[in-house]
Amino acid sequence: MKFLSVIVLFFSFGLQAKNLGGVSGGGGSLISPTAPAEVQDPKEIRAIIKGSKNLLQKFVNAKYSLYKSGNMDFESLKLYTSLFADGENNIHEVLEEITIDSPLDKPCYDSQGNQFDGSTFGQSHHSVCISAFTIAAKCEKNEVPLQATALVFHEFSELAGLSDEDAIRLQKQVLDELKVF
């Protein structure tokens, strides 16, 4: 009987884990970007996307300082508590371990084959997809650093355990805050 209880517990945990972000196979999109007058050069956009990880690291460090000092508002605290939790899937570990694949000639895809600007699906174990191809057509070049950083944080936060809904809320918050960061 004890063995059966253990099996039920592991099965139940597996179902709960499947509902966590990053496991769902969803994709992310830019939030209200300003469309460019003409399609940007995907190579230039990819260079900006690759640099977004550095800006994200600075942003996360600033948020971590607020978190540790107890000066974080309640809504942010709800989102960041799981991201800063000790363990192998916290946001610091994800930032250190995960790379960004940024295709020049195709979008990213979710588990159903739908096109997105970013996705955790279909990537190597240690990367997320942020498409220079789709972003080059959707976003003015001067907005790409903020939009890419917010989208990368969306995808990374799913890998750290946030749901897609929470990752979108975080992405919106990050985009707003980076405008004044």
C-alpha cells in the first residue's frame, strides 16, 4: 500500500509540474511594439537580442537587491519569490546556464507549431528561442533592447517555474520598468 501511495504522489507531482511554465510548450510575443517603417536587418536585431541578456542580468540584480531588502511591492513579491528561491531552477541559475538561440530566417514555435517571437519549446536543453526574424519585421530598432530583454525574461522565468500567465505579467512589468531603468 505504501508503494502505491508513492506512485500516486509522483504521478500527482508530475501533473503539477506539467502545468509550470517552460514545460507547457507555449511561446511568447513582443508586447505592443512600434512597427518599423521597413523590415530591420535580422543580423543587427540578433546582435541586440544577444546583448539583452546583459541588460537582463543588471535588471535581475537590481530586483534581487530590492527583494532582499524587503522593499518590493506585494505584486512584485509574488512574482519574484519563486524566481529567487534557492534551488537549481531559480532565475540566477537560468541566467547562468541558458543561452539564447536567435534565428535569422524563421520564427520560434510552440508545441503545436504556432509561430511566436520567443519560445522554450524545441530548443536544446540549455537554450530558448528569440527570433530575430520576426522581431525585425515587428519592432523599431530603438525598441528592440527593451522588448527583447522583457521577452527573454518571460522565457527564462518560465524555465524558472512561472506559469505563462505570470510570465506575461512579468514581461509587461519589466517592459514598463526598463523604460525608466
